[in-house]
Amino acid sequence: MTPDRLPLPDAALISEIESLAVELAQLGGSEIRAALGGMLRIKYKGAEDDATQVKDPVSDIDDRVETMIRARLGECFPAHDIIGEEIDHRPSLGHEFLWAVDPIDGTANFINGFPLFASSVGVLYRGQPLAGAVWCSTSHTLESGVYHAASGGPLRFNGVPVATAPNPGIRRRLGGEPFASRGAPHGWDGRKTGSAAIECAFVAAGILEIAWFERPNIWDVAGGLALVHAAQGDVLEHNADGWQPFPGFSDGSADPGRWTAPIAIGEASTLARFAERSPI
């Protein structure tokens, strides 16, 4: 369930923030769709001259989308802080509002034409997820679009509330499991999409029963956790005491942009089962 986050901004401001997050996620999705099939310029964050060290591809579309999102945010909320995957610039470090942007989550999928990728925008207020919007290349409707939510509101897809109740006739559901193997003991069949943002959205929408991530960065999951909270899902974080309720990205004394930790998302009963047999 959503952790305590009082006092929250007023409802009008929250609604304005959610609307802008949706606009920015849609912007990312539009740029991604327009670039499909084109000849992308690609660089890697690893060593270019050593194939064993090449990792984390970045396309020119990643850079373009984040630049556009930052410009639009600067027009609407010039005092707010921003953290993104591709551009190392924090305009208002320490501000109570922090926008976490992943212009393309699943870039390796995108550049290889594997059609599972997302554009994610999350908004934190004092270290807690306040709003999120995740454009996904596909969805429970088999259409691309934006899953979005804000504190106190429902989960929506393209503005329409999402019903998340699973079919009770399904006896073995799907889980976003990094180490999945056939007949895994947790009781679900493992699926990994290559995009943490999509898996958060799919858990929120009831497509996946659970997902967990070994050590995501804040921009990977900030938008998605807002969706999970809106769908009444739970979040666990792994620390020295094992799996514990997610306390937020910061307690107010540390920069939430530096957060990284293993997390698991899903229904409470499912997460309890997972924590008992956790691989870490």
C-alpha cells in the first residue's frame, strides 16, 4: 500500500503534475514511434574497443527525448529538480519535487526492433512517489499508450480507469523474475521484458503477478511505483534486515537521486511468498 506521505500538495497541483507527466510520457512515445525503422546513431556506456565491456546502449533518440522533456519541464515547473538517465544535470538539487525521467527504458530492445520499451516519468515529493506516467509500446489493450496515476487517484490507461482483478481460473500466473526457470517454486511462470518501467506498469495493470529488480536506478522505477501504489499493490525493498516495506526513495535527509536497492512489487500475499524464498 502507499506509504504515509503527509502533508501532500493540494489536489489541484497534484492533478496538474499528473497531466504534465502524461504529456511528457506521450512526447517520449511519439518520438520513439517516429524513429522506428530508421538508422539510429548508437553509443555504449562501456568500452567501445572491448566487446566484452560494451553495455547499456544509448541511441540519439534517448538524448533527444530527455532534452525535450527537460525543456518542457523547465517551462512549467522551473524550480523543480530533475534527474534523468542520459543527462547529468540537476537544476534544483534538494528541491522537494523531483522528476525522474527515463526517456527510453528498454533501449536494447528498441535498437534491436524488439517491441517492448517504454518512456517513463515519475514525480517524487519529499522522496515519495507522487505521480507517474509510463508510455508503453504495448498494453493490456494490445495498443501503445500511457499508464498513469497520482497519489489518491486510480490507475488509468490513456485516461480510462484500469480494472486489475485477475481471472480466478488462472492457476499459475506470470512473474517478472530475473532468475526464472521452468517450474520455479514460487508458483508463477517467469517473464522478463527488458524494461523495468513496463514490468511495473504490467504489475499495476494485473498482467504480471509480481516483478522484482536486482538493483534499479531511480529513473527505472519512480514512475512505475506510483502506478503500483495506485493499483493498491505493495513494494518491498531489500536491505540488511532482508525484505522490508519500501520506505520511499529518501527519508528527507539524503538525496533520493542516489537511491538504488533491490525491490519487489506485487500483491501483499504474493510478496510474502516471494520473501520466504528470495534468491538474495
